[in-house]
Amino acid sequence: MDKRTLTRLNDIIEAINLINEFVQDQKLDDFLKDIKSQKAVLYQFIIIGEAVKNLDQSLLDQYNYPWHIPKSFRNFIAHEYHNIRIERVYYAINDLTTLREVVRLILQH
């Protein structure tokens, strides 16, 4: 695996870990009141989407994961920021567990 790919994969893992750290033990109501956590989480989602976007598609095709979702979510945050429903961002955090597992699997190969 080349250095660029390894860096992108590790960026995804780091961003997921940071998101989990930012919202650790926060309920939805707390998250909705915490602008700093919201902005920090949104930035990490942008990093995840950008990293996925820059991975070789032939690599991604080897793993059963909806790779278009993090890419699309990144684009939505970056370009449609005024339409973000922050509660959906909070619920999207739960979907990161599967992504982390798939990325760890890729790193093992």
C-alpha cells in the first residue's frame, strides 16, 4: 500500500476517533446546544469525505461499503452548509462504526 493511501486511511480513522471524542456521552439535546462540538464534528466529516474521495476507486471496490455516502455527505456539508439539519449529523455519527471497521480491514491487508 502506498504512503498516500495509508495516510488517507489513517486520516479517516483519526477523524472518526475525534468525532467520538467530541460527542462522548453527549445526548442529542446537549449536542444541539454545543456549537463548538457541532462545528468540530462537521469538519471531521469533511475530512472523512475528502479522504474517501481521494482513495483509489479500485481499492474501494474491493470492500462492501457505500463509499458514495461519505463523499456525498462531505459535499453537502461544504456546499449546502446553510441546509444542514444538525440532528441528522448527530445520528450520522452512529454510522461511523461500520466505516471504521472497513477501513481497519483495508489497513490489515
